Amino acid sequence: PGSPRTVSTGADWATLAWADRSNDETCFRVRYRVGTGAWTEVPAVPAGSVGATVKGLKPLTHYIFQVGARNSAGTKWSAYFPGDTKEPLPAQPLNPRPEAREQTSIVLAWDDVSKNERGFSVQYKIGSGAWKVLTHVAPPNAQRYKVTGLTPGTQYIFQVGAWSTGGTKWSTYAYIRTKPTAPAKPGSPRVVSTTTSSAVIAWTDVATNESHYR
């Protein structure tokens, strides 16, 4: 097999690829080892294959792989090629929620239940819009982060993610609305008419976001 290589890895798997340069193999054999240790062979893949995923590996381990084209005459092995597995994904942060809300900022809080995160990232969006991702904003064991630069009176969808070199595990969504801006004060307040027990008051409505008048 030509150009043997590791395409991608996770905490306990590696995806391998190669070029099939023969036309008479019956299958491909794949094996791996750590250092100069014994080879471990995985189930063969069919003739004509140009890749395979090896599972059951250990995290943060440097492996040596080989792939071999096999037929009744024997197996022709490729050159050695390396692959490094990654850290496991951290556990998902739980219960994302607002700890404080202002007009242009939110303090997002969560429960940290993982033991191997390198830190936390936060992302948010409006409706079905694109995510704005704030990567690696909080250190390991953090349980809150203040998001600034938001728009008043707007509902956002937030997520917090615990990350390691193995990837990011995102929380469920948190739907949080920023506080609205205060309405403009009524203009030209005046008494229009009175009786012995009542008064009619008028004003100019110059606000655009009031919910009612008091």
C-alpha cells in the first residue's frame, strides 16, 4: 500500500488512509503498536479499501501503524506511520443560566462537572443566525463568564463548552434576554382640565419602547 497516513484521531480511535497500488489483494490488514511493543492486529478490511478506523486505543498515546495488502501468497506491509491520540472530551457543562443581566451584557453561569477540561468557550446567536464563538475565554474549573457587547432588549441563545485537545463538549441552550433601555421621558406634561375631584393630564409620547405609562 502507498502513502499510508493517519487522517484524524480522537481519544480512543484513529482513521487511517492509504493508496491501493495492487490489483490482486484479497483484503487489507491493519496493525499497530506502542514503541517497540508487540503488534496488535485489528479485523481486516475488504479488497479495494483505501482507509479504516481503528478503535479501542488509549488517550494521549503515540502509536505506530502499518497496513498490509494480503492474498494467498502473503502480506506486503507498508512503511510505518505514526498517529497520536487526543485527550478525551470533557463532560458537558450543566445548567447554563443567567447570573446577572444588564442592557449590553450577560453573566453566564454553569455547573462544571468535568475533570479534564483545559478551559471553557462560550458561543451565542440570535434566532437562527450564525454563532459568535468566544474561544477559550474561561480557565479550568470556571463556572461563569461575562459576555459583553450585546444589544439591549434582545433574546440570545447561549451555549458554554468545556474544551480539551480532544474537542469541545457543548452544553444545552440557554435562552436569555438582555435588559431593555429605559424609555425616553414623556414630553410637555400638562394639566388639560380639572374638576373638584379629578384632573385630566396630557403629555407627548416621545418614547419608542415603553410598555405602559404610570
